[in-house]
Amino acid sequence: MQLMTEIIREKQQGQSHSPQTIQSLVQNYTVGKISDYQMTAWLMAVYFQGMSSAETFAYTQAMLDSGSRMDLSDLPGYVVDKHSTGGVGDKISLILGPLLASCGCYVPMLSGRGLGHTGGTLDKLESIPGYRVDLPLDRFRAIVEEVGISMIGQTAEICPADRLIYALRDVTATVASLPLICGSIMSKKIAEGLQGLVLDVKCGSGAFMTSLDDARELAKLLSQVGQNHGLQMAYSITDMNQPLGRMSGIYCEVQESLAVLAGGGPTDIRELTLQLGAQALQLSGIKDNPRQLLIAALDGGKAMETFQKMVAAQDGDATALENPDLHAPSAEIVLKSPRAGYLVELNTAQLGMGIIAIGGGRRTKDDIIDPTAGLEMLCSLGDEVKEGGDLIRLFCAKSNLLDDGIAQISDAIIIRDEAPTLNPLIIETNLQA
């Protein structure tokens, strides 16, 4: 293998790596032969210089080859998953996974923790008392077969390289890189043994891809990698210029997800769940009114029942979810509007950083998450607000952190005299649902 300094310098100068170099780099970091500071330097070089398509394919393959692959071909149904590129208030996986399983699909979902300003599905699941995200692969597979879905974190067997690099990217500001995002997402999804994958590619101020062109490029790159490995792919590019739903944080997102699973919840959460779910069912071969099948499962209780079965199978206490005082925050503050007008713009990434400031995310790899932390949007883009009116409620376990949260989010809000033109929630899709 080349010296690590040579590999870093090669990428700093915009040169392309060979597949052998990338394979060796990922393998050696996984086994501890490359230090965190050297890997950070390489990640930063990739962040600024990018990778060619060939390098991205090689990087994804190297991540995949660092561990095992599941074989679920014997299951008597369609094996499908969904992945979001990350946003604020994005709790769709908590709803859509059980929903698809209640409609007859099998959903082996390897999820991640918070990354940058975005929330992590695992952190939210771990706020459920007892819920285990660290199951061995044989138990993971058994739950998928029995319940239809299991949601766990990366294991020592599946893409261990990504587990290490993912944590490093989170705390080194190297998240928003197309090839790194692609390698991280697709290595895990291919390793799950899927037949189909639905992508929710976020676009806007709270997404890693802030422009529509970048979101399109990522969607197409992810789709190409998946298709190269035999997966059926569908994607939707969706708006992330404001948080999804009203609640963003940790346990508060579980609560909002339960409301949707019970047939209610915010309209935008329900609509996006139905959009992505209908795409997944179409991939599985259900062409006739897939949305109606999903609506019936939500409104009839089947999706909620599947979620509860998954929680119980993973040692979680499903009855604890009925306790209204579970993870109740002990401190809160409400941000008021400095003037009258219309809410025309939000820096949604800053809102995510505000959640981190009050304990709902990590600044270092070893930080402990506060499950009570979060924010509630008391208005939406386009709403007319009064001077002194309520805009955002912040809440957490430690009152001394609230000022830090307010400092992060107070500049994220723009109010003007004229109402804005808003983006649609679903901007475009390659498979109409």
C-alpha cells in the first residue's frame, strides 16, 4: 500500500485513486492501521476534491467488502427498504418501515445515528425503554422473518468500515460529500440483501444537498450504484427548507410517529410516508391503488400493531409508549417573533444545530444524547405572525443549555412583509405514486 501521506496528497491535488488504493485504504482503516487524524485528512480532501464515478463505485464496494452480506432470498415476500439522505424532523423511517411490513413486505432496516445537523433513527429508537439496536445478525434476520421488520444499527458483520467512517464524518464536518454519502448509504443497503430500495433525497436549507441540481445528481448516483448491484430503485426529491412535522429531536419524534401510525399526525409526515410507501409497493409489483392499501393499514391499526411487535421483539417496552410523562422535558423556552409579517425563510440546518446545542445531538463521538431534547415548530413557512408571537419551542433536560439553543436558532428565521412562494413537499420523482 502507498504511504497514507501520499494517498492524502494525491486526493488533495484532485487525482483519482485506483480501486486497489481505495480498497486498501478502507480495509486498513477498519483494522486500525490508519489513524483517525489521517482518515480525517483524506475525508476532507474528498470533501473538497470529490471522486469520479469509478472511484465512488470502488469506495462503495470497499465498504461493502469490509463485512458480510445478508441473504434473504428465501423469504416469501418482497424485501425492500427506504433511505433518507437526512433532514430535521425526518421521522419517516419509524412509520414507513412498520407500515410496509404490515402490507406484506419484509423490511431489514440498518439505520444510523445523527449525522451533522440531522437526527438519527437509532437515537430515536433508543429513547424507547429497553429497545436494542445492537442485535446480532441472526436475531435481526429472525425478527424480519417473524414480524416483517427489524430496525438496528450497523453490526460488526455488516459494513464495519462505514460504522467507523460514519462516526468520524459526523464530527469532522465532512458529511456533505456526494461520493461519501453514496458509499455510506449504498454499502449498507446492498448488504441487507434487498430486492428494492426507495430513496428520499432531501433538498433545501436543512439538507446536505441544498440545491436541486445536487439533489438530482445524488439521486441518480445512488440509483446507478443500486442498479449495478441488481436492486430495483425509486426516488423522490423532497423539500427540506423547514422541518418535517411539528416536532424535531429525539423522543418527541417517536411520539409524533406514533400519532401518524394511529391514523393522525401532521399532514406533511403522512403524505410523504404515503408517497414513499406507494413507490415501494409499486416496486414489489402492486400497481393497483397502493396508496389505498397503505391508508387502510394506517387507519385500521395494522401499522401500529407491527411497530409494537417490532419494539417488543427487540426487548423494548411497548407499554411505556403509552406513558405521557415518558421523557418529559424539565426545561423549555419559546422563541418569540421580533416583528409582524410572514415567515418567509428558515435556515433549517441551524435549527438542527440548535437541537444539538441543547443535548439532542453529538459534538464528539462520545457525547450522550438527551432523549427529552427537541423543538416544536409553532408556525410554518408562509404563516403570518404577530410581533411577540410564538415561533419555536425548545425543550430539554438542562435549563442552562436553552440559551445556547436560542442563540443557534434565533438567526435562522427571516420574517418579511410579503408572503413567500413555497416549494411543494415532493419536488420530483422518478416513479409517480
